[in-house]
Amino acid sequence: PAPGDRPAAGGRSAAGGRSARRLLPATPLGAVVGRELRQWWRDPWRSLELQCAVWTVVFIGLIGVVSGLPVLLPFAGAVLGLFTGLVACNLLGQDGTALWLTVVGAGPGTVRDDVRGRQIALLLMFAPAAVALTVVMTVASGEHWTWPVVATLLPALLGAGIGMAVLLSVVAGTPGVDPKYRVGPNDAGDVSYQLWISIYGTLLAALPAVLLAAALVPGRYAGTLGAVAWLAVPVGVVNGVLAAWLLGRVAHRRLAARLPETFVRLRYGRAIAAEQQPEGDGWLDRMERGAIEGNQERRPVGS
């Protein structure tokens, strides 16, 4: 082994981990992506959310089989894209007081890199699973006419879900139990307020692709769904990219403008956050106030 390579658990070398990290650029953005990928694999709360999302989609497909509706199966990957905004709508709350590192180390581009790095990590975590589910479920169902439909929906819903995830994490982030005090995956912030906003917001952000995909479905039964249906796929891709970029831009600009206030909300809870909540009538201000007033605080449980 190379100098400095120390054996990991089970006798494996740590060099493999370093080799994987070399795939990421040695930049602040690359550092955030690497940190987030490790969080999704190691943090019990994030791991639980990821597994719940995947297995929920699988069971939805199985319900379609049992109910005699195999046409539901090909849409499993698109539904996972929709769920991305649900399971990742409180990323800052999951990190606890770690936002302090961003506050004290803030420089030009720091906040933007933090938000964009989280988005890239979400893409790397959820896109392969969504694509795999789409391919497997479509082939298994035999509903091959849905290929252009799901290929239009998947990138749009995934991109919109990733955008909504970071936006809600910034604007409506809710403090949970700080990571060093957690004893289980349920010691996380309340996201009751964010859930419905995430669902409807993701669908709204992906609306052009959703409407176009819905317009393709009647062609299946009218016998007019041909190769021209594939022209809808670029619309879904552009829709997803623009939704992720625009919502991410709103998120990092908001976080940069209210970075100290966001940290105080996550560090000290709703009682202190209520004293400095925004008083404007903008939709972001109303959303932040709604999260402060509507979500419950979580305390450590167990021993």
C-alpha cells in the first residue's frame, strides 16, 4: 500500500475512499459535494429518508401489479423524482449547528457553493435510482409505449424536486436534535409545513413537462403516439435543469441575505427565531414565518 494508507474496518485500505474523492474537483464546491454524499450514506436520518423514498415507490409499483394496473410501474422513477423534494426539504436542519462553519467562513461564493453542492449531491444520489427504477419497471410491465412519457417526466420532476429541496431547506429549515445528541433516525426536525409545499411546488415547477407528458397519453389509445412523441423529452430535460437552477439561485441568494438569522433559527429554536422573523409580504417571508409558527420543535429522546 502507498505510504499513509491505513487499513480500514475489515482489513480494507482507506486508499479506496481517497480514490473515490479524487473524482471530485479540489474546490469548495467539490468539498461540499463530497461532504453531502458521505452524509447521505452515513447519517441515520438521511439514510432512512432515502430508503423510505425508494421502497415507497417500489410498493406503489407492486400495488399497480396487484390491482391489475401495470401501467403504473413505468412512472416509479418519476415519482421518486417528486419524492426528492420531500425527503430533502430540511437539509440545513439535519446538519444542526454545523451551519456555523459556513457563517464564520463565509467568503465570495461560499454560500452559493454550499447550495449548489447540495444539489449536485442530490442528483448523484437520486438520479441513478430513479433511472434504474424507470428502466426495470417499464421493461417488467411491458408498457413500452410509456418510454417517451416517463423520459419527459423524470428529468423535469427530479430537477424541480432538487430545486425545491434546497429552497425549503433554506427558507423553512426547522431545527431538530443536534447531530451529536441524536440517538435514532427520528431525532429530526419537524417538516409538516414543508411537505405539501414541496409536493405542489415541485409539480408547479415541472408543470410544462407534466402537461406535455399528459398530452401524450391519449395518443396511446388513439394509436397516434409515434416517434414524434420523443420530441417532448428535450422539453422535460430543459424544464428540469431550469427549475433546479432557478430555485437553487433563489435559495443561495436568500441564504446569503439571511445567513446569521438562519443560523440563529437552527441553533436557538422558534422562540428566538420568532423575534427576528421577516416582516415583509413576499412569498419567501411568508414561507419562513409559516415554518417558524407551524412546525414543532424536537427534543432528544431515549438515553
